[in-house]
Amino acid sequence: MAFIILLGPPGSGKGTQAKQLIDELSLPAISTGDLIRQEVANDSPIGRTAKSFMSQGQLVPDNIIIELFKHSIKQPKFSNGFISDGFPRNAEQAESFDSILSANKNLPVYVFLFEVSLDTLLERILGRQVCQTCNHIFHKKFNPSKSIDVCDNCGGVLTTRIDDSEPVVRERHSVYLEKLNPMLNYYGSRVIKINAMQAPEVVFQEVMSHLALAK
Ligand code: AP5
């Protein structure tokens, strides 16, 4: 199969597209944001450290996140490739990802960059709801659940993320911009830019058009 890396600012639709790609390609996905939120929910030592960074819109330190990522992808289901949502976030993580992938030289790697304006990101994030049980993503206006605050997918309760307040989103966005150019310089011509301001199904078709993958 392949490794598919989804880069983009908070709210650009990485999680939404990852979920569609899982279904279409039968490829597993890994989200470092979800991994961290699970650690926070478990109140583990990693979770307690990570929460203070996350709630202020800062990146969790590289040593923690890289170890968490490396540990998670050891699961056999990831050995034939996966979709990576939220990792890497900076040039150091990108380098580390490449060294992890070097053991799988035969698999293609696609690096997508979702581009969206700040106003649109704010509108998307401030309307986002996430299922507490299955992590399915909704939006109060753009993708509402059929019953208020209830997940269509599993019946779980829909909640708002602790880092989805406007000041924290603005901080996350500025951290994103600060780390972006060094990471883009690292990837160079490998980056495939996607206009992620379009409707989710249009973005999905654009991504799919770049993937020369057998289903
Ligand atoms: P993480 O969970 O990865 O958050 P993020 O990157 O900030 O991205 P989001 O999850 O907010 O947005 P998204 O792009 O997935 O958009 P979504 O599809 O949900 O990370 C959270 C925190 O964890 C970080 O701030 C950091 O502290 C820590 N962390 C994680 N990874 C780390 C790493 N590698 N290193 C260090 N720290 C790390 O869509 C948003 C909303 O818009 C939804 O409501 C959706 O329904 C809607 N929507 C999506 N697409 C469209 C569309 N095309 N049109 C209209 N609405 C849309």
C-alpha cells in the first residue's frame, strides 16, 4: 500500500479526510492528536504532561510525541502503510518519520498539504463536535449529526475539544505557521498542495486523484 501524510493547519480537515481515506483505501490511520487525547483521558504521566501544552495551543515536546508515534506504529496493522494525521508537525518530526519509514523503502509516500484561510479555520473549529466514543467528527453547520449531540456513527455523546476555544485556536495556528516553512523546506518537491477550502467531497476527490493506489 502506501504512507499518506496529511499536513495542514488546525481545522483544515485532516481528520475528516483521514476517515474517508480509511474507508476508501482500507488503510489504517494514526492521529497523534487522538493518541494524546487518549493519554489525557487515561490521566497517564504522558497525558498529564501533554495536557498543559495542548490546552495552551502548544505542541507537545518532540521526545514525547515521537516515542508515542513510534510505539503505536509497531502494531502489525500499520506494517503495510497508514494514513498519518497530525504527524509530523515540524522538520525534526519529519526527519524522524523518514528514518522510521526507511525500513519500508518499497512503499510510496504521499505528503499532502491542506491549505485553508484562518477565517475558515476558525468557523470550522468553533463549530466542531467530536464523538467521545468513536472520535467521529461533526460540524454544527457543515456536517450536523441527525440528533443533537448524539453521534450518528455509534450513538456516543458529542463534545467540544478543550483546545477548541478561539484564543487557543489562534495560538495553535500561529504555532503551525512558525513550524511550517522549515518542514516544507525539508519535504521540498514531495509536497502536494490541496485547496482544502472546498467541500469535503471535492477535497477527497482531489486527494484521490493524486493517489496511484490499487484499492
Ligand atoms: P490535533 O488533534 O492533530 O489537532 P490539529 O492538527 O490542530 O487539527 P484539528 O484536529 O483541529 O483539525 P483537522 O485538520 O483534523 O480538522 P477536522 O477534520 O477535525 O492536535 C491537537 C493537539 O495535540 C496539538 O495542538 C498539539 O498540542 C498536540 N499534538 C498532536 N500532534 C502533535 C505532534 N505531532 N507534535 C506535537 N504535538 C502534537 O475538521 C474541523 C471541522 O471542520 C470539523 O467540524 C469538520 O466537520 C469541518 N470540516 C472539515 N472539512 C471541511 C470542509 N471541507 N468544509 C467544511 N467543513 C469541514
